[in-house]
Amino acid sequence: YHFIRFVVDSGSFLLLYCPTADMTVDTLTKALPSVKAKHFAAALGLHTTSGGV
């Protein structure tokens, strides 16, 4: 915690808030509605080979 705080305070990194609705990685960590799962999977460049979700 202190190291990260030091690095952010020094200006080496900029932390930005990302709303849950925009977190593409959620498709890999949560059960999502089909539409949202398809949207995030496409944003990650993932696709199915069988035509299903």
C-alpha cells in the first residue's frame, strides 16, 4: 500500500476511476447477462468457433 501510494504521489502513475459498466475484464470474472458478456468479449477480441456464447 505505501509503495503504491508513494509511486502515485510522485506522479509516475495516474490512477483513474473506471465504472463497473466499463470494466471489460468482468467478462472473465463474473456471471454477466448475455448481451454484456458478448459486448465485453468482443472488446477483448474474443470470439467463439461454434457460434454460441
